[in-house]
Amino acid sequence: MAEPVQFQESADLDPSVPPSGPGCAECTTAQGWWVHLRRCTACGHIGCCDTSPSQHATAHFHQTGHPIMASYEPGDVWFWNYTTEQMGSGPTLAEPASHPADQTTPGPQERVPDNWRDLIH
């Protein structure tokens, strides 16, 4: 098994960029919902994970070419590179480090359907 990568500050990983908001940018606009959130380390875009119905974090990578994202879940500190398919760690990113702790997972609570488990990937 490969050693985890230590991602360094670069054009693809700017620790000074704040997150775009507390939830998936596209799901928030479209009144959607998500399972977990991911944060682009180049521009701060918050998108939903690949388990979520809309998979906006991966779509953001395909649209922008920004390859590195970080978890935006409380307590998570991992990074993922879509191009190299490597997981690792990296520098501390601008606050906040995650969505609000009182935000449900999946969330937001008022938009998550009762049958959400049937709708995930």
C-alpha cells in the first residue's frame, strides 16, 4: 500500500482561500441535499461527495480542473487528488475547517427525504 501523500501549498492548494459557504454551493441554490461535503483547495468551492445524489465536488473538478479537495466534515483532516487518485494530508486551511457542527449529516435536515438511503450512490 502506498504511503499517504503530504500535499504542499501550490496553485492547486491555497490555504488562505476561505470556503464558499456552509453547504454544497449547487445543492443550496437548487434546494438539494447532500451526504458529506468536500472543499476545493484551489478556490474554496464546497461541493457534495460522490455518495450524494448530485456529486457536485467531482463535477467541480471536471469543470475547473482543480484537482485537490479536502473533507469539509467536522473532525476530518484528509485531502484527495482527483488526478493522481491519492489521499493524504496537507496544510491547515482557512477557517472554518468544516460545516457547522450542528448541521446534520446528511443535510440540511429540512431537505433530506425520508428515503434518502435509497437515493445515495
